[in-house]
Amino acid sequence: MFKKILVPIDGSPASLRALDMAIEFAMKDGSKLSLIHVVNPPSVCKKPAIIEELKAAGNSVLDMAASKCDSFGISVKKVLRVAEENRTSTAYEIFREAVDGNYDCVIIGSRGYSGGMGILMGSVSISAALSLPCTTIIVR
């Protein structure tokens, strides 16, 4: 069904459920999986050492998810991006990878905020889904 699937991973239960769904597609259809983690440093954390720590934590999340895929015999591509303050966002970095990598599906977890809370908090999954030029599956 899908040839190339991108799965944003942040370590949350919702992102891991999205990964489970992507693994199912890969096992059933032979889809190629890529995992992306976006580091989004708070504006108060501009020190390179702190950004490097955040990147190391992001790589750990990617390694954990890749290990899960590997246990099913699925190899994955891992992508780590850093959102730049006032220039990019997590949703934009996901969009950019999806377009640049020519993915035909993005499977993304949602933390479940809806209604007013989702609008106030901002939703990466909704922002991504509205802008992505490919099929987007939001997993709760």
C-alpha cells in the first residue's frame, strides 16, 4: 500500500503507537520506514552544550525505536533535525523531511488534546497533517 513511511518519534506513548502501526504496514506491505526526531530547544537554551545534550537524547529515542523495528527484522533510516528558533518548528521539520524524502505516508502520534486545549497548546500532528502533501495517519 505505502512504499515509504515517515514516523515522527518523540518517545511518547502516542508516537510509539504510531510506530507500531508503521511496523504493521512494513511487515504486511514491505514499506520502507524512516524515523524522525525533531529537537526543539527552548529559547532560553541557546548554549551549544545544551543543544548537544538534547540531540543526544533525541538520538537515544531514535535508537530505541530503531531497535524495536530491528526486532521485527525491519531496518530503518533515522533522521535527527533541530528546529531553529523563530525560523522553523517541529511540524515544519516533519513536513520538510516528508517532501524532501518523497514519502507517501506519515504516521504520527497525537497526544489527544482536542478542542480549545489543542488550539491553545498547538498541535504538531494537526499542523503537519494540514500541510503534508501525502497521506497522513494520526494515531491516538
